[in-house]
Amino acid sequence: MALPFLGIALVIALDRASGNPDVTFEPALTAGPALAAVVSSRTWYPLAVGGVTVAAAFGLAAVDGTLSESVHSASVFAVVLIAVIGSTSVLLRNRQEKALADARLVSEVAQRVLLRSIPARVGPMRTAVHYAAAAAHARIGGDLYEVVQTRYGVRAVIGDVRGKGLGAVETAAAVLGAFREAAHQEPALDRVAAWLADSLHRALHENDHEGTEEEFVTLVLVSVRPDQVVEIVNCGHPAPLLLRTGLPVRALEPATPVPPLGVLEPGQVDPPVLELPLHDGDRILLFTDGVIEARDRWGTFYPLVDRLPVVAVAEDPADLLERLHEDVRRHVGRQLGDDAAMLLLQYAPTVPRPIGPLPAQVDGTLQVDGEAQLPRPPHSGRFGFVGHPRGRASQQTY
């Protein structure tokens, strides 16, 4: 706040130190109200500094003997004009800042509804998520993620909607809403993907906005079953990475590449299911292409597989993702150009698994300790009855 007055004092000091009656520094006094508009958010402050500056201009003109010269008149006019312009600019800036604050509030509310907070533990999994939107002042974009506890185990999804803006957010909301329902209803993970494809197809045609025929969503579905086996379905998304103690980072690629959702008709979506036994402490990193496509000033992509062991020394999943994000930022050297979401799942059961065989089903009857139990009543799914045999037909086991 004192900077404009220091500027005025400096101009007066330079004028008196010049010692040349033919040289005046009076025009430089216009810096006072200009600085006032920069350093203050009060509309009256540039006007107040302008009044002080006009008084200083008359004082310098009287000492220099330039009261009747055009340079004095021009200087006073310039000071008054800049003070008025400065006050107006402060008013407009305040309005813009208020509008930006309102937009941030709306985006925070939308994020809490669309991208809900992920707890630190979901069932046997320690979880953490890190999301950075590409828009400078936005908190949500086209990336999506979710982790839920279901009767079939812990299920998670991460995805990336083509494009940005409101249309991408609407598409992400449709996919997330469908996942939160299908994850609890469908026992087979590939049928969850088919459910999402059907919901996406319907949402795109209901919205009917421009470019609908080119919209698609890449995503990865993960299901951690109670028998310590993880299932993965990949629809055109970057493969998750497995971090296992004592082994190099491993990409969990699908056996057969599958296009993103929205490319095929919903009835044609039948992705393979990858199965992998889990060990205590195993970590699965899910991420969007905003991470691996982050480039430095020379155009080099971020080497995630090479850098991940360096940042994986952090024990806490949230700390690991924070370290990884900072490493990506250092590699890029600026704001990321695309939305970047990362989801980490760490297998850390709190209780030991029971010793002995797991309950089995024979002819639809649940067998426990050799005694038949009443079967679980069927649940009608969107794509047929739950327990569709197709859900296990296309699995691959590591």
C-alpha cells in the first residue's frame, strides 16, 4: 500500500537532485496512481493516491517554475486520467475475482457429487487418489474414478472421456452413475463393462450435443475378490501397473486389445477378464494418459515405468501419489496440459484369511462344511440374470 507514495517521493527526490531548471520529472508522477491500481483492491485508493499526486505535481511545478507551461497541464491531466482508469480497473478486477470465486465454489460442489472422496481403506485395500484438472481454475474435467465395496469384493474404475469442458463432465457423470449401480448388481466384471457401454450409449444420444458420434471413454475396471484374486477389464485405457516387492514394475496388459466404450455397439462389448493372484503389499497403480503423455520442453514423455520405483519408496499410498505428481510436474516444468488422475490400490488385509477351502457352489447350491445351504435368490441384471455364464468364459489367468 505504501509503494505508490514511495514512487511519488522518489520522483520528487530525483527532480530536486537534478539541479537543472530546464529538466522536470513531473510527468513521472503518473506512476503513483498506476501503482495504486495494482497493489490495492479498493476502488477509492487510486483516486486518493491521484489526489496526493496532483498536489505533488503542483508543488514541483511551483518550485520548477513550470505552472504556466503545457508540461504541467499535461502531467496533471494524465494523473487524473490514470487515477480514474485505475479505479475503474480495480472495480472490474474485483468483479472478475468474485465471478471466479463463485465458479470455483460451483466446481468444488460438482466435484464432491461427481468425484466423491475415496476413503483411505476400502475393505482389504488401502486406497489413495490424486487428480489434477488441466484447466487453470477448474477442479473437475473429463477424468473419472471411483472405488466401492460390494458383495463381490472391492471394485474400482478409472477412465478418461474424450475431450474437455461441460460435455466431458456430463459423459463422466453418466459413466460413474452407471458404475456405482452395476458394480453392486453384476457379479461378472465384463458384464459391468457392458452395462457401462449401454448407459454411455444412451446418455450420448439423450444429450445429443455436437460431436456425439465421436465421443468415447477409455477405462479400466478392477475387482478384488474375497479369495485374494484381482480381476481387470481394460477398454482402450493405459494398462495398470503392478508394484510387487522385489520385482520390477509390471504392466497388466489385456490378452486382447479392446476399443474404448462408445466405439462398438453396447451388445458387442465383451472384453476379456485378466485374473491375477494378489500378495500382501501388492500395489496396483491406475492412471490416465495425462500422466504418461506429459512432455518436457524437448517433447520427451514422462517415463512412468522408470520413475515409479523411485517414488514408490513412500509407504503411504497418498504420499506415493503426491511424490509421483510432483515428479511429473518437475519433468514438465509447467502446468500439465491434460487432466491427470491417479488411483492406487494396495492389498493390505487387516485379518488373516481362513484356513481351508472356500465355500463352493455345486449345481447352484452353496456347500459349507459339506452341508447344502439355501441358494442365494437370483437378481435380475440389465443384461440378463446375474451369474451369466458369459462372465467367466473369457477370463485370462496370470
